[in-house]
Amino acid sequence: MTFLNPFVLIGLAAAAIPVLLHLLNLRKLKTIEFSTLRFLKELQKTKIRRLKLRQIILLILRTLIIIFAVLAFSRPAIKSSLPGLGTHAKTSVIILLDNSFSMDASDEGGNRFKQAKNSALSIITALKDGDEAVILPMSSPNEKKPAFSRNFTLLKEEINKLPIAFSAAKFESSMRIASTTLEASNNINREVYIISDIQRNGFTENLKDSIRSFDDRVAVFALPIGERSGALEQDISVDTLNILTRIFQAEKPVEVEALLRNSSTKDAKGVVVSMLFNNERVAQRTLDIPAGEVRSVQIAAPPQKRGITKATIEIENDALEQDNRRYFGFSIPAMPNIAVIGAPQNTKFISLLFSDNTSAAEKMFGPQDISSVNFSEYDAVIVTGGLRQSEASRLNQYVQSGGSAFIFADGSEEFQAFSSSLAQLGFAGVSEQSFSTDQPAGFTSVDKQHPLFQGVFKGTTDSRSIVESPKMTKGFPVNGGQTLIGMPGGAFLAETKRGDGKILYCAVPPNAEWSNFPFTGIFPTILYRSVVYLTAREELGAEATVGTALTLSLPKRFAAGGNFKALDANNTEFFRQAAMLPSGASLPLGMLNQLGVYQIFTAEGKPVTTVSVNFPVSEGMLSFMNKSELMDALKARVSPKTVVEYIDNPQNVVTSVARARIGSELWQACLIAALLCAVAEMIVAKATKGDMGE
């Protein structure tokens, strides 16, 4: 038995009042001495016994009146059905409705989300006056604070209007919110309905504690949707994208590897995979995917313009449309501004290269003018001479803030001073190497897997194999940084990363004094690719799962002002203020609830980065729990005394729940008993008074 108003039971202490009065009346009796026994003989012994019995009955009845009255106000209830003795116990219901996008799949029973809604509507329809309910979407349980409602019409409208979400269901979070909500209920019946397709990924939440939901007053009903159906229609999902391209250029192919999963029980033949740039189809491939397996496909296409590109890999519609596409974004920088510093004999070949194409806009400075160059005005700086230690320190600060530099060896500077300048930039271990004209030095290795050389070399898979090499009679190779091209004594071309920027170093100057490097085919390739690599910002792209919050860390070069403009996946504009940190800017984007590519710009409209928001991969796997797995998972997350029931037929949920739902309130029976005792007390008291008069 349960008391819905247990504090009223304190009033049971009042039941002792009739007993105390009875005892006090007994103590008032006095002993009277009789001179003879003749008066006692005149008394009717039977009436004395009857009087005593009626006094005891009155004591019992008066005590029962108080007890039943107190019990009536304390609202006793029992977990059983007692026709005629109790009333229907009011019920508090929470419906955990799975609105994750896997519920949008269809089987022979129709759309599963519609099936789930019908079951929820049946539960609301079966509620009676005084009952209350809450609808809690499982894919977004924290969007609003749940509150019970007794307006069943509004509850049904809420169910009908509930949309599919793109995130996975959160079983454990939902149950904890339901448990907290039920604590405010005063009803004896407390029921939680879990209506879901029971995807395995819904139970992967890690809340990092051992708290269990609910108690012995709560009944949990699991309603699996689709359990009795056969296999789903064919479902192919685009699970993962691997962007193979590292340097993005206009009119140069962007190559992507896509992993596709066949979650159905039959083979998929001729699956068409398309790549779209800004909603325009640019490439297609086809492949076969056996049932239950994953296959990869590579697809490539060249973007035609600079700026941010919103890209999509998609397949044709099937049983579950939401997992048929996956998004990514990339940015091709505008034509970079390059500062070229050095004597004319060192810069003429560089100038010729840039004058023949539109890959960069360069401005020339003499070595004596290096101190007047404002590095921050340029996307990259090429230094072929004049790098003193003071300028090396300033150049290092520029690179730390996100700038880029290409430094050539300089024979005009004293070797020790030049070595010290390079050391400040991360290139230690510089050595001076000389070779004879009869046996000039050449390349000893090339790291062909480095992004700078991506797509440059063909015909070999050996990343260290030798390619066309200049003939060198002298060089300043280094042993610090990452070696991209090796030569005797160290690195011919090396890279080091400083803060948010990058620096490349070449061991010979860009003239014919130490080598024939400017006259080889590798020279324009290295220089052109280096400029593209140094000014590319491929590391800024971010990925996020829909329904999660994201904070971006941006380099110092974007930190000025702290104001940023963003476009969501539907190109709706919004603004965010970044927190300024010593390392750069921290930009909170908030909850990302739309699938697609978000674009981030500075306040002036300069592209900063992209954020690709995709569905959780696990939601597209369509792996469901069976009955025993579900019951074990639920019982592990609820109190040991919580009642957990499995509804085999969600289409007939009302009948199934009626068999499991029990509960009656006994306050009316207690009130009737109190009234009957009061009537009986009046009758007995009147009879007793008559006997005492006689």
C-alpha cells in the first residue's frame, strides 16, 4: 500500500484521545461502603455487563472514526484492482518518443516514425480525467524543461507535429530527465513508455556515473517499432569521407574517397555515387556493394572558382534518405600577395615565373629594403637575401601569427650570421657543403607523399625515389625541420612549422652561381607548388556531428576585432563574437542543428573556414537490439525494483498496457468506513444513555 499524502498520517496520534478519556473516566470511580448487601441485590447484573460492553464498543468506534478519517485524507492506494472498493488511480505518463532519423525508415508496416506516433497517440487516447502526460523527444531531450499536461488535445498535436531529428537517440539522458520529472508527481501510477526502433547506438552514451533512473513506483514499458517486420528495404549510407586532396586550387581536381555501407540483406548493384559542388553535379561513379558490407569509391572533379565551395557526396534515394549524402567544404584562397626580397640576380627567375601565370601577385624589394617591408600585408614572403638576425626575429613573429615564408640560401651574408638567422626560424644544423664541377651533388631523396608534391610525380609509388635533380657545386643544407628533398650533408628542401604558419628553406639560391637549379623543370614546380602550399589553409576546415555544439580555434591572423560572420547550411546569416586568447581567437558557434556546410567569414567578408555538419555514422548502420538485449540494457539503467515490461505488439498498445497497469485509491472507502462508524457510534451512544437512565 502507498500513501499519496503520507504526512497526514501524523493525525493517527489523535486516535489515542478516546482511549485516554476512557481511562480517565475509570480513575474517577469511588469506593462506597455499604452497610448491607441488599442494594446490590437490587441491581440487574445483565444490564451492568451490557453497559460495560457498549462502553468498549463506543471506545472502538470513536477510535476507528479518527483512524478512517485520517486515512481518507492520506489517500491510501494499492497496486491492484478492487471493483467497488477503490477508484482509478491517477496516472503520470512520460512518452519517450524516438525521433532519430533511423526512425524514418519504412518496412511492410509503413513509415516507422508514423507507426511510433500512432502508438503514442493510442496511449494518450487511453488516459482518463485527472491523468497527466509529457512527450519527450529522445533525439533532443534537453531542448526544453518537461512539464506535465492534462490537455490531451494539445499533447496529440505535439506528437503529430514532432519532426525527425538528424542526431541519434539518447536513451540514458532521456530516462534521467523522465526520472527527474516524475519526482514532482503525486500520482500512484507513474509510467514511462519508450517507443523506438531500439538502435544499438542509442545506448552508447557514457554519462560517467552509476546513477540509476526511477524507483519501485515506476513502470517502464518498452515498445519496439519494427520488431515484427521483415527486413527493411534496401538502405545504402555514405558513412565516411576521406579528402585526399591537401592543396586546393582552381581548375585542379579535388579527390575524395567515400565509404558506402549496405545495411540491407540484399546486394546492391550499380549504385550511382555523385559529387556536387555548390549543388551542381560535377562527377559520377558507380559500384556494387554486397549485403552487409562496406565499399570505397574514389571520385574527383576540378572546382572552377576561388573562394568557399560547399561539396556533397550523395547516392540515390532508398529506404532511409537522410544517410544518402555527406557534406564537406573547402576554400580556394584568392590570388595571394607575395613579397619577394632579394637582389635582382636572385629574383629575376622568380619574377619570370609569376609573370607567366595568375597564381600570385608579387611585389619586389631589394635586400636593403627588408626592414621596411610590413610582412603582415602579404600572404607569403620569399627571401633570397638580406635576412639578418633582427629581420629573422620579425619574420618569425609574422609566421607564428599565421604567415608563411620561403627562404633561399644566401651566399652574400657571412655564413655564421646566416646560420644564426636560420636557427631562429627552426632550421638548426646548417652546414656549408662544396662539390666539384666534375662530380656535382644531386638529390638523394624526395618525400613524394608530402602535400607539396601531391599529384606532381607519377610512375612510382616509392616516396623517397629520386626525380630530376639539379647539379650543385655548393649548398647550405640543414638538418633541422622536416626534410622534403635530401642532398649530401642534409636537406635541400626542408619545412618547419612555427605557431600557425609554415616556413620552407632551399639550400641553394635561385640563381646559376651554385647550381643549375633555375634551369631545371623541378624549379618552377617547387616554387609554384610552394606558394600554393604556403598560402593554402587546408587545416582550418572543421567537422561536426549534427546536434552538437562547436567552438572553433582560429589563428592569430583572424583575431583582430573578434567579430565573425557565418552562413549556416541554408545560407542564413548570423554573427558571432570570438573570445580573444593569446594563441588566437576562440569562436563559439553554438548548437549545429542543420546538415550541410557552414561558412565562416571575417567581419570584412574574407573567407576563414568551413564547418561540415553530418549525421552520426552509427545512426545509418541500422543495427537493432533484440528483446533480451533491450531488457538487459534497460534493467542495467533503472532501479532494481523498477517494473520493466516489454510490449510485443505496439499496434495494440492500449490492451497490452491495460493488462500491466494496476492501481486503485482507497480514500473513498476509508471515508465511507468513517461515516459508518460515526452512525454506529451515535446508535450505540443513544442506547447506552438509555440504559444508564434506567
